[in-house]
Amino acid sequence: MSKPLLLILGDQLSQSLVTLRQAPDNAVIALCEVADEARYVPHHSHKLGLFFAAMRHFARELRDKGFEVHYSDLDDADNTHSLIDEAERLATLYGCDEIRVVRPGEWRLFSAMQDRQTGELPWLLFEDDRFFTTPDDFSRWAQGRKQLRLEYFYREQRKHTGLLMADGKPAGGQWNFDHDNRDPIRRDLTFPSPPDHPVDDLTRAAFDAVERHFPDHMGDLATFNWPVTRRQALGDLRHFLDHCLADFGRYQDAISERSAFLFHSRLSAALNIGLLSPQEVCQAAEARYTDGAAPINAVEGFIRQILGWREYVRGLYWTQMPGYKQLNQLGFERDLPAFYWDADTDMHCLKRAVEMTMENGYAHHIQRLMVTGNFALLCGVKPEALCDWYLSVYVDACEWVELPNTLGMVLHADGGLMGSKPYCASGKYIDKMSDHCQHCRYSPKQVTGDDACPFNSLYWHFLARHRDQLNQNPRMKLIYGSFDRMAPDKRAAIQHQAEQFLDRLDTSPGYGQPGHTTGYYASENTS
């Protein structure tokens, strides 16, 4: 009888995992903290604390259920600190004759595991069925389509799952309520505080290991407040449903000086590591609409992020890799701005976005897309630099979800595979949707001059620089029409303003941090 080692990765902390459901009585379960996975990009200390604390709690839950579990922690003397090597060491140690593992969240690991599927100690890869769709499902949907647009994929998902459907038609009479979900921030708004999660001995030990082994990584664990158990994650879900969901929709694109979280759910990290399932989260939100406790625009917008966008980017990732990661259709070459690591900038919206990221390992999707992402797009930051940064600093950043969002959505580096146009904007957008500009030394109303918001000249400079690639896009024609109607001396002044700013912009090669001078891209073998 075969004796398998069941390797469970840090983003697979679900009792419903297929390898656990099919585990024979003699199986040995392995969870491994390894330095290689913590250092290939300099992950935020909150991200490492989340993964290690959640893994340790999950290991204890499995032991309580009667499983034989080996947990390799960072301080184990025999730990090889390579995930592949450590799994094979443990398989040999326990006399296992195969290693079973569910599809990991990164191509580099998937490829390495595929290479080991034959041999004396074979690796058996299982499909991850905790999602609504598989990569094969997405591939079948994409076959023959000229454009892989979210909206069409999302509608198929609604029909397939029955979520927010009534008699074969979308609840509320339409598929998408985006037009109701664009309210700017109001001065009199108050925001609910997230629930506090106490730190127990297991979590404290994980934090201690992070602080000892990775002292130079961003973040202070004193401000950590993420769920590390399923019970805590369910508490966060209930809090969102009770206190945030009803207002989530209309303010989902707003940005606040006063709150890092507003009415957002903070559930993406728990979803991505397996403490919550996307099915239960969507069903819980749908029930609030059915009960009349939350409006359709809020519930539809929330479900679309999980049932639609989350599944869509995962499908795109697995069907386009490994070549997707090398795309740079706009030819960006600039290193990451140095202030992305320390918030040392007088552009207030960027300063606050980075400060919130440093404090929480989190920024909501509009801060990522329209503040840090928009700035990187307008400055021409090379995809590998920005992708490594996003993967490093956010607790919910697994590559399958981070890479398409950053390379495709933020930087338009895939040439429009994900989005029909670049998400570029001037300072006027940030002024409309946030309360940042009133605290900034720059004016969003000025395009040139010492007090002009840099976003304004950078916006027009970006459009001029990439006109050949973008001016045939139907959604860009009106913008280029406005640019062409400007007086020549005004266009020249804008170009000069932007170029002066870019010439003075400090950047950081590699990671811009001690001990991190090259990125994951530089060392990865994508063949």
C-alpha cells in the first residue's frame, strides 16, 4: 500500500482540500516554513506573520483531528529552507513513496513540481477544486474568443452558479450596477473599525520567528490584525456583512485620509490562504440581499469581485503563463520609485497609500490601481519592478492574483489582453474620489508650475509618449482629441514639466532594501 506525504502549502489551509479528503490512514502531512519562500521577494512582515501563524494553527487543527503532521519551522536544525527539498527530505524521513500536493499558486512552484512527477519519489499534482472554476474551465471559455473580457466571463459564472439569478435572469434586472458604485468620499462619513484579533502563544511564536529571521522586511508586527484561524476569519466575514456590506458598493471606489479600510471587506487574505471559501462568502452576501439587509448594487459589486474578477484573473494567469510574466508591451524601463519603500514623498495621496501599506500590509483596490499603480504607469515603471513590489508588500498577494492585476490591469503591459484601455488618470480623479488633495502641497487644478500636481503633466506626457500604441483604441480617441486641441505651447510646457519631474525622481534598483538587490524576475527560470 502506498504511503504518501501530503504537502500542504501556506495558501491551502482548508479542511476541504482534496488531498485531505482523500488522505489514506497512513498519510503523513507536511507543512513547511522555508526561508526561500519568505525571501524570494522581501515579503511584508504582516504577510509572513499571517502565513506562519495560520499554518501553525492549521497544523494543530489537523493533529486534533488525528492526522500525523510534521511541521518544519524556521528554527528546525534540519530544515533545508527549500520547499521542494524539504518535502523530499520529509518523505524520505517518514518512508513515504510519493508526494501529493494541490496545484500551488505560483507557476515557478508548479513547474518545479511537474518536473518531479516521475522518478523514485514521484510528485502527484491535484487540481485545486476550492475555486468556482479550474484553469481548464477557463481555457474552454476562452477558446476562439478574440477578447477575454471579464463581463462576459462573469455573466457565464452567474448563470452557472445561480448566484443573484431569478428565473434565469439577473437579480435587479441587470448584470452590473457599477454606475451606482462610484460615490466620492463625504466629509461626514464614519467608518466601522475592524474586529481585533488577540495574539495567542502560537501566533506570538510565529511573530518572533519572523522578527528574528527577517528583521529588514517592511512592517511592524505590533500593528498586525489579520485572521489566522478559520474562526477568526468567520468573525471578519460576519463583521463585514453586519457593518460594511450595505455601504460597500457606493463607496468602493472612494479613498479616505481617515481610514485604510472604509467599507471594504478585508477578506481577500483569508480567502487566498484558504480560511474562507469563495462559495460561502458569496452565498452569505447573496443572503443579505435576499433578506433585504443590503442593496443589490453593493451585493452585486462584491460578488463580482469574487465570482467574476478573482476567478477571471486566476484563469488568465494559468492559461497565459509562463510567457505572460515577460510581457512589456509599452516598453517600460524605469526602476521603482524609492518612496514606495518608505513613503518619503510630498505627493500626499502616494504618501498615505504607502504609509497605510507599511502599517497594515494592505491598501484597497482603488489605492492600488489609481494611486500607486497609476503613478507607476504614468512614470513607465518596468513591470518586473512593480510586480515584485506588489507581491512583496500586500498580505493577500499570491502571484496568480497579483501578476495579472499588476502587469495587465495596472501597467497595460499585456497590450490589452485584460483591459481595453490603460487605467490612467490625472490628479482630478484623485481629487474627486478622495480627501487627500486638501492636505497636499500640490494643486490638482494646475497642470504646470511649481504647485501643479505631478499626476496632471505625467498623464498627458504618458499619452503623448505612447500615442502610436494607444491612439487607435476607440476608448482613447476623445482623450487624444482633447490633447490635439491644446495650443502647441501648452503641450510643450506640459511635456517639459513632466520630464523635469521624471529627471528628479529617485528610484531604487532591485528592491531598494538592504540585502535585496535583485528581483524574483531576475533569477526565475521561465522556460
